Amino acid sequence: QVQPVESGGGLVQAGGSLRLSCSASGSIFAINAMGWYRQAPGKQRELVAAITSGGSTNYADSVKGRFTISRDNNKSTVYLQMNSLKPEDTAVYYCHVLRRSVYEYWGQGTQVTVSS
């Protein structure tokens, strides 16, 4: 089992920045990738950004150029730096961990609210 724990959400004005963190504990060996998803009210959960153990990254088109994902493999921690935030970025952000290419683990989520 892997337990991801998020932190760093909050309320920010449009154009502002926030940094999310997610630390994974438990059976953290053989983690392939870590990332962030988000879910806004009435919408499906969607991928925001992900990073593999080798450092390859993937971003949703809507956040490219504004968000940056990074990872500290030694600490099994992933970060999401969010700049130039927009009201449409408002959502619950979930940390996602993929282990052995099969097992998926989710954090409890952290609320990000961007006011206009």
C-alpha cells in the first residue's frame, strides 16, 4: 500500500500562484509515476500533470506554460507549481501514484479556489 498525502491548496486571486506538495509513504519502492489530477464540480476528474521516475513529464494542454511538475525521488514527493492561476483552475486536486505500472493510489484531495 501507498499513502499519498497532499498539502498546499487554498484560496488565491486570479493571476496568483500556489504550490502543491504530495508525499507518498508506505511501499514506495517501484513507483513508476506520480502526478496530479483535478475535479471541478459537475465535471470528470482530469489529468493535470504527471512525472515518471525517469523525469519525463506530461501536462494537460490547459495548464502548459503555467504549471510545472517536479519530483524528489529520494523523498517520494511530487510538487506542482501553479502560476498565472485562472478561475477555471478551481477544483479539488488529487495526488496520484502509479506503482509497478498497475497499482494506483489516490490522495484525499486538496481544494484550490481561484477568485476572479
